Amino acid sequence: MTKLLVANWKMNKNEIEVKDFFTDFLPKYSHKRSAWIAPQAIHFSLVHQLGQTKGVKAGLQNCSENLSGAFTGEISPRTFKEMGGDFVILGHSERRQLFQETSKLLNAKVKTALKEGLKVIYCVGETLPEREAMQTLSIVGDQIHQGLNDMTEASAENLIVAYEPVWAIGTGKTATPAQAQEVHAFIRGELKKKFPAFGEKVQLLYGGSEKPDNVEELLGQKDIDGGLVGGASLKAQDFLALCGDK
Ligand code: 13P
């Protein structure tokens, strides 16, 4: 399976910086790995337009669990899909921690976005105190079972899961390949219980201080099918290296 590298630009880059990124990125991008980008929502159309010349998919970092109505400031997954949107990241730890998004709310968001035909990257991961208390697998297991509750195997077809240990995000501390592989294997096992055939082939991404100098070892693990990248995705040269184009 082709590895997938997803750039989560978070609340970074102005319009000129977005254009500069593509000027540097596109000529060297060779599709060795798939590259998707989630810019600030306000830059979606720009990224969609620039990326589509080379099949770079554009996505959102969050969306509403509702399709329309009186929800000031929210983005409808239906409207996004109509505009050519491809995917949405849901359950990022920053959404869980800073915006109090619970796995129950995320379950509604995941189901709505999938129903609208979007690909969903559902994020899970433990904090440092949780890891130190040996709770990693129980926390991640709860996030999987609550966030993906009440779904049929057919409805999960466009689901991707990202394991992002919270202690590795933006800290420069990467999970070791063995630590990441252990949790990825666990996640695949839990997904196979819910979706026996799909769980076997579901794409699992690792996120947390992934960089050109650690990506190959991480992607070399059996159950790591790609990466969800913050800081290193902001520089075209680094994201190219992550995509296998040095
Ligand atoms: P960093 O790559 O900056 O650690 O961020 C990871 C992340 O949060 C991607 O969603």
C-alpha cells in the first residue's frame, strides 16, 4: 500500500506562504507517497486549487457534526464536500484538550462526515501521565470504541486512524518505532474486532515530532502506513523528504 503523509498545518501560514510552499513543493513531488494537506479552513480553496494539478488532496482540521442551521462559526461537512473537499481530521488532541471535544461528540462528527462521503482521519493518543501510569492501551482503546461507536463495517470504508501520543506533539520527542508499532498493532486489533475485514487494511498513521530523520524507521514498522505531521510539514523541503522526495 502506498504510504500516506498528511500535513496538518494547524493555524499557520498566510496566503503568500501557502503559495510559496506549493511553488517549492510541486515540481519535486513525485507521488512516491501520497501527500494530503489540511490548511487553515480559510485557505482550503487555494490549497485545493494549487494541489489538484498534482493530485494533492486538501482537507479540514475539524468540522461540525451538523449539516446546516444555526451553528455560528461552524463548518458543514456537506458544504465542504460540495466544494471539492476530500478529508477531515477529527479528534486531534488539540481539539480534545483546548476545545473540550469528547469521544462522544467525535463519534457524531465521524459518522456525519463519513456519511457525507468524506475521508476521516480520526486521532487518538495518550498524555504523558497516562503513559507513565501504563494506561496507554486502555485510553487509546476507549477513544477507539467510543469515537467509532455504532458504526457498520461498510460505513467505515473511508476511515483512517492516526495515533498521536500527546507527549510527542510539537515537543521534539518522538515515540520510538517500537513504542509506535506496539500501539498501532493494538489499534489494528481493536479495529478488527469491530470491522473484521476492514480492520486488516485500514490505514494507520503515526503523528508526533515526525521528521525527515526519523520517518523511514517509523514507516518501516509493520502497522504504520503513514504519518500525520505538524511542524515538519510547514517547510516544503522537509515535507518533500517525508514524502520520499529528497
Ligand atoms: P508535530 O509534527 O509538530 O509534532 O505535530 C504533530 C501533529 O499534531 C499533527 O497533527
